[in-house]
Amino acid sequence: MRKPHISMEAERRFLVSAYPLNASVIGAFHQGYLFIVGPVEMRVRSGVENSVAVKFAQGFGRRLEFEIEVPKYIAKFLLLISPWRLSKTRSVLHFDGQRWDIDIYNGNLEGVITAEAETVDFDTLVVPEWVALEVTGNPGWSNRSLARYGLPT
């Protein structure tokens, strides 16, 4: 088991217009939220990744994150008691030296595909042609909102 990971996360998020065929599938997981209070959330993932994270929003696309890997049975239990859940399959693709995480959602979010790039410099990120609308900073497109409310209207 890895040590806890503490970092300042800075990412841009986009809707995907066409899934890139050269992306590598990492695997599927379920994601749930144990609590959401203002800018603070506690998330659990179970599946190809088993972890618990506490995140604190710091503004446009930036969050302080504390994440720890947990045994699968703990992740599954926490997911069972989380009131808000979603499931997705993650792929990864490197484009112009940048890692992109591409998520294909399942269940009531079927058909939604998003892409995220963690970046130090928001202004120099080269955006691939297969992304569409940027939704960074749009609270309706955050995973916590998608899990709670479904698709934004």
C-alpha cells in the first residue's frame, strides 16, 4: 500500500466530442461521495483503483487533495454507504507531452465522455481536436455534481 498522497491539484476539464481510438483503457471503477460540504468533499473509489480522498476546492480548477489507497473491501463498504455514486471507465492518452484522463460514464450518465488534464500552467495547455466544450469551473459538470444530480440542465 502506498503512503498517503497530498497535493495541490490543478486540472482543466472538457467534454469529449469523439473518443480517441489510440487511448489506453485503464479500467472501470465506481465512485461515491461520503460527504459534500461547501468546498470540501470526501470521495471513495472502488474497482481498478481503491482509494479514499478528501478534496478542498481552491478556485478555478484547483483543489488541495489528500488521497490514500485502501484495501478493496474497505472501498466497497464505503461505496455502499455513500449517498451519491457514479460509475465510469477510465482511459489515458498522452498528447503533446500531457497526460489526459478520459472517462466514459455508465448508468444514468451513459453517453457522457469527459477528459481532464492536470497541468501546472493553464494557459499553455495544448487541447486536442477530440475535445469539445471546456467545463472547467462549471459546478454542474463536476463529478460530485454528476453523482448527486445527474446531467446539468
